[in-house]
Amino acid sequence: MSKIKLSKKYIYKVCKDALKEDLYPSGDITSKLLKNTKKINAKVISNTSGIVGGLELAKQTFKILDKKILFKIKKKEGSKIKKKQVVAEIQGNVKNILSGERVALNFLSHVSGIATKTNNFVRIAGKKTKICCTRKTIPGLRAIQKYAVKLGGGG
């Protein structure tokens, strides 16, 4: 598992930027149809087996929108998960949760996908070959993508 960490400052900035991009200019249209006071409980459930990653990014996404949203992490970052496992539980205002869910799920999917694919290559390559990342990353996401490679066991 990765010893590299994304700083809290970096996580905050990238989540803030992602929310700004996602919610501009109209905000979340679905959440505008709902009453502002409704509280919900939700679960983030894996749709496939793999390596989970991006949990702190997802948590920060909701925290930026509403400090009262509780995002409880149920699996350790970088751990192996099976299909249909609960990765996190969310409690809070329905409008705010819906406003952030797409960004949060995108972070979880992106980081977990890279970590899982890297881990597949690491297992196939064995101990004599080191799987490394390159500079061929998406602008603005390099740190996250390199972090995900490390989560998956790459270098």
C-alpha cells in the first residue's frame, strides 16, 4: 500500500475546484426539486472488486458543501474490496448530498480504477518488475493519478 499521502490543503483545493466545475452555472438540478430540510442515510457500495481509493477526496467533497454531512469511511484506503461491499456511509441533508455525490463518486471511481488496474499489473509482473507511473497524466490530476498508482502497488 502507498506511503504517499495527498496533503489536506491539496485535497481541499482539488475538491473545491471539482465542485465549482461540476455545479457551474446551474448547480445540481435534481437537488433543486427537493425540500431543503430532508435528512437521509446513504451507502456507497462497490460495484466491482478491486482496490479502494479516493475516500478522503469524497469525504472532503461533502464537507465543503455541508460541514454537518457525516461521511463515515468503512474500508481502509488502498485495501482490497469485493463487489457489493459498503465502502462508506453518508448521513445528512439530501440536497447537499445530491449536490456532491457525482464529484465524490467520480473521485472514488477514478482513484479506485487506477489503483485496481495497477494492482493487476503488479500481480502479473511479479517481484522482478516494478510498475511505474509516467508524466502522461491528465492536467490538474497528476498528483491524484500518481497517488492511485502507488495505492495499487506501483512506484
